[in-house]
Amino acid sequence: MSWLRPRIPHDDFGHHASAGEPPPPPRGRRYAPPALIALALSLSLSACGFHPLYGKSGGDTNLREEFAGIQVDPLKDRQGQEIHNALIKTLTPEGPPEKPRYHLFVTYQVTESQAALSTDETATRDVQRFLVLYKLYEGTTVLTSGTFPEIFSYNFLQEHYANVSAQEDVRTRVSDQIATEVHNRLAIYFTDAARHKAAAAAAAAAQPAANK
């Protein structure tokens, strides 16, 4: 009887497949190269009014003006000084503002741990875990704040000069990475704040017309 015949499996595209055999590739389908897909997606997003956060034509002028008004507060110790310098270079590449509108407070905590890499313990892996806190002020008002972790490591060897060089490299990487992360977070804040301000202004402008 027909209802006793075994069911022949189908793939996701409706093709028959024998038991134990993989389904054949779909026929009559052609897929666009990844580059073409990315181009189409980029054009589609641009048509919708989306622009990259850091593109040359993505409204960076307003962001640069906001960043240009930030004064970075000094940080403690040598690592803090390097973070401070990296923040200035990243946020205000043309130099600190003469009349700052904002000031940025950044602090951090760091813990270190070591793990042996060789049986005779002639080398270890030094791991540094940072927890970074930042606050952006306008006057005495905190506009935005947050925390984020960063992890860095290097091989700790017996040679003194090799260790000094490795530590210097880590300090530079720590500073640059923290400055980049703070920059990105502040850019998101300024972009959202500008969007909300524009929406509020549009709503206020439309209110008198609605009352007529």
C-alpha cells in the first residue's frame, strides 16, 4: 500500500535525497561574490541615510568639534601618564583646548599574574588585567560614564633588557588601546546626543504648526 512506502528525505530546497547521502547542491541558483554583496549593502545603507561613524563624509565635523572641547585630567604614575598622552593624541590631536567645554576623568586598576612557560621556570608569561573607569563632565554634571576591561600579556625572561623592552611595548599598547576604546565610547555618546537634540528641535518646531 502506498502509505507503507518509506518516506524519501528532502533537503531544505525540496530535492529528494537517498538515505545516507548528502543532499545535492541546489540547481539553478547563483550566488553573488562577497565583494558585490558588501557593495550592495553599503549602497543600501547609504540610501537609508546611514553613514559610518568615522568616515570622511559621515558628519565627522560635529564629532571633531565635540572632541576638540575635551580636557583630559592628569592620571597617576608612569602608565597613567602614557594613557593621558594617548588620550590627548587620540581625542584632541590638534592640542588641548584653551577654553575646554568638557573634562574627562579616567582612572584604572591593574592586577598582574604570572604563569611558567618552561619546566625550569626560566621564562614566565606576565598577564596584566586592567579595569578602566571613565567619566565625561560638563561643569559638575556627569554626561556619560562607564567601565571596561583590557587584558595584555608579555613573556617575562631572564634577560633584563629584554624585559624592559617588553614592558615598554605593553605600556604603549595599553595606552593606545584604552585611548581608542574611550574615543569610541565618547563618539557613540556624542552621536546619540546630537540625534536626540535634533529630534527634540524638530518636535518643538512642529508643535506651533499643530496648534494652528
